[in-house]
Amino acid sequence: MAGLRLEDFAHLIGETWDIDAGDGRSVPLRLDVAEALPRAVRPEGGFRLEWVGPAEPLLPQANYRFTRDGGACEMFIVPVAREAAGLRYEAIFN
């Protein structure tokens, strides 16, 4: 996704975003990790984000609209782990 940078998210670790899961449902995901990917080809630089959400529902890999405090963006996330704290998702910008 063009334009997004690590700096847009690094200061928001621990913050919760609302994800539009479709059919009127909203799922909260908390930003847990924001780290640089040094060999990125994107002009804005590469980075990865990890999100933690509730155990249900499982969001399949897809593009989702993320909203927080009136701001919004869309990103592709992939479920990567099921943990005691819930489900972990990852977004990679490379």
C-alpha cells in the first residue's frame, strides 16, 4: 500500500483499531509490533506490523479497513498464530 510508513505506526503500539470485518461486524485489533524491514524496495521503506485480536472470529487473509480516532487506512493482513491472548495477524509492507 503506497504512502504508509513505519513512522505512521511505531508510536501507536498498544493502541486498538476497529477492523471492518464485513456484514456489519467490527473486530478490535491491538497493534503489538511495528518493525523495519531493511531490504525493502518500497520508496517509503519496508516494515511489518503485528496485530492481536480476539480468539473469535478468525479474520481470513484479506484487505480490511482499519479505523482509529477518525483516521482510516486499508491493509492486507494474514492470520499467523493462535495464542492464549487471541489471534495474531501480520501485515508486511516491502
